[in-house]
Amino acid sequence: MENELIITGAFLGAGLIAYVIIPGLLVMWDRVLDHMGGKF
């Protein structure tokens, strides 16, 4: 029972991290390209 709770918590945590970090990385990459002059 405890293992299921830990697995569920880890899964939710990973989903939340992905939900926050992935858009952040996209925004940072967009800024990097803009800074470099960005039209390839």
C-alpha cells in the first residue's frame, strides 16, 4: 500500500516538474535564439 502511494507521488511530482520545466526551457531557447539573431 505504501509503495503505491510513493509511486503515485513520484509520478505526480515528475509530471509537475515536466509541466514547469519544459515550457521554461522552450522560453529560454526562444530567448537564446533571439539573442543570437535567431533566423536560420
